[in-house]
Amino acid sequence: MGRVQTRTVDQRRVGRPRRPVLDRRRIGEAALALVDETGSFTLPELARRLGVQTPSLYHHVDGRAGIVELLREQVGLSMDAGQLDRRPWDAALRGFFRSYRAGFAAHPRVVPLLTSSAIRSPDVLAAYEKMLVLLGEVGVPRGEAMAILTACENFVIGSALDLAAPDVMWELPDDVDAPHLAAALAEQSGPDHRADNAFEFGLSTLLASIAARSSSS
Amino acid sequence: MGRVQTRTVDQRRVGRPRRPVLDRRRIGEAALALVDETGSFTLPELARRLGVQTPSLYHHVDGRAGIVELLREQVGLSMDAGQLDRRPWDAALRGFFRSYRAGFAAHPRVVPLLTSSAIRSPDVLAAYEKMLVLLGEVGVPRGEAMAILTACENFVIGSALDLAAPDVMWELPDDVDAPHLAAALAEQSGPDHRADNAFEFGLSTLLASIAARSSSS
């Protein structure tokens, strides 16, 4: 907050220099905080938080879709795209998908905004390019690559939401008769790592399926 | 709207009969519409939409968590839990997960609310019970059942968000050099069914993994 106030003082001193006080990074950070809190954003709301007029935002971003891309870049900052330079391929994908899950899990309310808007951010597209290079190296047929990659991502995104979920996700009231569910909950191995266990099981399954797909090509 | 107005007239005629004008179904429908539009809800906002005072809601639901359970039930109404009575087991799970994906895809903004709140709804718990009966019949070890089921659900939920996504999900600007991504997008088989292809690939992979897990037990 102190930093924001300092900038406001600067702004007054030199007139109305819109650009110095606003940049894409600051807009992205404010938008992420707003969506984390409220589950959504509007341009006027975001402008108010930044202490600027709404039209000022348009100097930096291409309207609502531009803000969503900033949100994507902000969330992406916490992911480790460098993992995609590792080899063998499965270590690269496993490492990246783990950091992908963690990044999205920290901002679950941003997820539906990101998944409902086309991807245009160069940094994010560069990560896709690397994933496709990996699949190509493994020998996955090119025509199947997007479906396989999308299936993995769907799983990672769902797993991120699950990681953000409560440890106790099923509450059985006394009047509900569900003995199989009760037994499965009581006997789950490593209940302290409920979400991690599910994620690692699904991730290994999908990576094994990629390996199988490549050897059959 | 006509129906709501009729009820308002009734309400005036007989005084202030809170219960006749409000029921869980109406609250759930209004909450779902509110979250679909805005990505979130507050109890005062919901009460305003229903034309009642906020405390009236507490006659029907247990606060915010209660509203989330109503949302879960509302979304669940469009799923076909009857699929879980089918046999063989994989037809049951495949059929149910398809309707699960469709139900969530129709309400993508509700997803983070549902995944971040414990499940207490008897109807929803009954569906879990049936899934666990199925996994038991297949021979999945009980201690692994929750992790396997959660992995499948994570995938289905991510796939629902993907089904609600644009058909063209990757936009390559001219200044982005991503030849592998461009080729994979150009050569994907059945691009008209982008989301369906990814879903069916991942679902088949996970179901095959369940079958393998059971035969090894």
C-alpha cells in the first residue's frame, strides 16, 4: 500500500502522466487480487482499485480479454516452465505439471476465467510449444498431440481445484447410509495427502498412456 | 417472472408467510443464475433477487455453505445418476462421467465454489456410494478407491471447463514462433470435436487404468 501511495504523490506532482503509474504488471497483480477475492472483475472495478480512470486501462490492455491474458501471465509466473527443458520427457512433463497444478491451486477462482478465454500470451504459447516438442520427441503422432495435451491439462486443472479443496471433502450426515463411501474414506492410504495421491495416480496414468501411444506409432 | 409475481401477490394477501414464497429449489435456482452471471454470490444479493430479507434465507439453508450445497444439487439435477446402475462397470462410469461433464460445463463459474466446499448433499453422496460399489465390484483395493475416483473427477471437472471453452483455444500472433504448436493445431484429427476428443482419450485411459488395477489386486 505504501508503494501505491508514493506513486499517487508522484502523479500529482507532474500532472496526469497516465503511463508512469500504470503498467501491465501492476494491472495484472491488481486483477488477480480482485478475482481471488470476488471471483470476477470488471474494468471499472479494476480501475477504481488502481486509482485510475477506466479508459487509462486501455492504454495497456486490449479490454476484458487483455485482462484475462494478464491474469494468465500472472498465474504463469509461479509455474516453472524451465522444467520443460529437462529430459527425459516424462520428468519434464511431470515437473511442469506439478508446478502448473500448484500455480492454479493458489488461485482457484481465476480458473474459469482462464479456461474460457483463448490463449494469446507469448510466454504461455512458448510453454505449449515446448510441450509439443517433447511429445514429438517421444513419437506421439502429431494429429493426436493436442487431444493428449488437452487431456493432461484438464486433469491438472481439475487437480489444482482439488488441491485448493478442504482436506475433508465428504461429510457423511448420520441419516445418510453410504457404507462403501464410509469404508473407502476410512481406509484411504495416506489420507493426509488425499489430493496429492489422486494427482500422482492420474498423472502417472496419463504419462504411461503417452509412452504407450508413442511406442505404437 | 410471471410465477414470481403471482407469488408476491399471494404473499401480500395473507400477510408475510415466509415459507410459502421461499423453498430450497427456488433459492437454488436463483443462486445458480446469480453465480452463472457474476461468478459469485452473497446472501444479501441472493435475498434481494428473491425479494426477501436475508434472514429469511436462514429458515431454509445453513448459511453460505448451505447455498453451495444447493448449487451442487442444482447442477446435479442435470446429471444422469441412473447411469451408475448400468453394468458392466465401465459403461456405468463412462455414462455417468459424460453427464457429469455436461452438467458442470453448463455452469463453469460454479465449479470453483463446488470444489472448495465439503460435500454434504444426500443425493450427491448417494452417487459416490454407487461409484464405490462399482469400484468394489471391479476389485479395486478399497484403500486406493478414493484416490482413483478423485483422479477421475479431477479429469472430468477440468474437461467440463474445457468443454465450456472456445473452439479456438490457441491464437498464434504473427510475432510468436511456435512451429510445433502451429502444426499440431493444423493437424489435429477431428478439430470440430476438440474438447470431446481430449475427454474421450483421457476417460478411456483412466478407465483402462482402473481395469488394470483391479486385475492386479
